[in-house]
Amino acid sequence: MQNEKEFIYEIKPDVSEINENNCLKPYAYQSLFGELVERHLNKMYLNVDITMKYNLAWVLISLSLELMKPVIGCKSMFAQTWYSQRKGPFFRREFVFRDEHSDLVFHGSSFSVLMDLENRTIYRKKETPFELNQAIEEFTIEAAPTFKTDLTFTKIDERKVYNSFIDCLGHVNNTRYGEFAYDALDEEEKNNLDKIKRYDMFFLSELRNNDTFSVLKAKDDKNIVIRGINNDTENISFDIIMKV
């Protein structure tokens, strides 16, 4: 088995992920994480081509990160990731992004499950049909796969799922949820993105083609919470929290 921490990847934001203030849009952190994990799983022989052989796919449940300094412009970063823990159906993964001086830019944790593509249920067997590396139990931040809040939400928008939102698993790709949250920010919130210290995303239920959903917002002194609710099922689809 390979030591996952031995691999370092150079990753650079796309110009489309930088806003008019030359600051990285919050959802782009997930895009950077996604590129890192895709490249790493290819190297670990755990990518979608492997899991699909067993009718399984990795599904991201939550992503949490702490920002040490804002990403300004399209500068290269150098990233590591490793599988750190499994509890029940949840697989935890850590990630670290550093700049060209090896200074920490941001780090965090994700939680994923394996989804049975035939019946759209979570895979819960103890043994996986493919080999996993031994977990490296080194954690970057405090994180959990679930979120609760007592804040009061206000509806600010209603949206529809379009063809371009759907990925190979037949549902809205979770990177889109971050875009929905970014669209829900007002001008002041958008202009203060460089002050965000923590970013959390929780994915609770699928959105499918032609679904409509409501976008709600709640705030306190430190947090902006954006919530998406499926209008047909009334299920929470996603929660995204930005902490200053």
C-alpha cells in the first residue's frame, strides 16, 4: 500500500473562479478540492472507473475548510490529501493547500459515502469490494458530516434545475450548490469574502432535472447560512455556512 501523504499536486484556480475583486469565489474551494481528489483517486486506483465496476460511486456528503489567508488571483498552490477515518458509512478525507513558500493557505476535511447506483442507497457493508489504503488518522480541523442550526431563515430566491446542472450520476452536481450560495450573497457580503475564516457545505438530498427549489438565508454576527429546499418534497437539499 502507498502512503497517500507522499503525493503533492500543483493546482491553480481558473480565471472564472476569481471575482471582480480578484478574490476566489467561495465555491471554488470545492472545485480545487474536487480536482485534487480526482487526480489523487486516479493515482490510488479508486476513481469512478473502478467504483463503477461494482455499481458504486463516491458521493460527497460534506466539506469543511478553514482559511488561513484568502486566495488572491490565479496563483498555483500545492496540495496533499489522505483518507483519515471511516465511521459507519462515512469515509473521512483530509486535505491541505499551501502556497509556493509552503505556507498554509487552507485545509480541511470531507465526508463521503459510497452510493449503490442501482437502488440509490448508501453502501453500508463493512468490507468494500475494492481495496482501500490504511487510514492515516491525522486530522486537520474539527468537522462532522451533519449540521443543525436554530437560526431563522428568510426566502430570497426560487430557482429551477436545468440540463447543464446534471452530472453523470443523474443529479445536480454538488459544485453547483456552492454557486447557488454565492448567488445569494448581497453586495456587502460579496465584498467581504476575504474575511471568511471557515466554509462548510452539507449535501442532504438530491436535486434532479426540472426540480424547483427555494434559496433561503439566515445570519448572525459570525455566520451566513444559505439553505436550499426542494419545493416538491420540502426536503433540505443543501446547507452552506460562511463564517467570518
